[in-house]
Amino acid sequence: MDDVRRYLAEIGRRGGIKSRRKLDHATARPLLDAPVAVRRQRLLEQRGLTPGEADALLGTQMSPELKRDRSDIVLDNAGSLEHLRRAAWEAWRGIRARAALDTPPSPE
């Protein structure tokens, strides 16, 4: 996702997004989703939490179903970082394509 953020910052600096309205219209609410078991394992391995801490943290989070209902795009985050990166870029291309289709024709 850092790659996507850097890309967005770069196109903004180059004037690639001409209209704030166009960007707002194209804004989506993405969700990076993974099964609870995968999220728990990552908390244990990557953040060094104890099993009790991981379970407590997961217990405070909104249910995956409710998160999905509130999201426009759901990215599967159960696999590798490369898999997630490809999915994020594909979602970004979809957002840009929808923004282009929803933009009224230029009066010129």
C-alpha cells in the first residue's frame, strides 16, 4: 500500500489529478481483509503479542462482515505481500477507470 500512496502523491505533484471533485467522486473505501486466524498469527509473529493480547485486540475490532458491508473494495490480505500489491494496483486501476467514465465530457 505504500507504493500506492507514493504513486498518488507523485501524480498529485505532477498535476495528474486536475479536479478535487473528480478525485472525491472516485474515492473508494477499501478494506484489507484476511481471516481471523491469519490476522491473529500475524499479530503473534510480527508484533510480538501474546496469544491473550492478540485475542483481546481482535475482540475489540468491528466484525469482518460489517467491515465488508461498509467497504467499496475488499482486498484479500491472506496471501503474500506481492499478491496484495497486485490486488491494490488492480483496484486502483478500477477506481481510475470509473473516475474517467464518470467525468463529464470537456466543453472544448
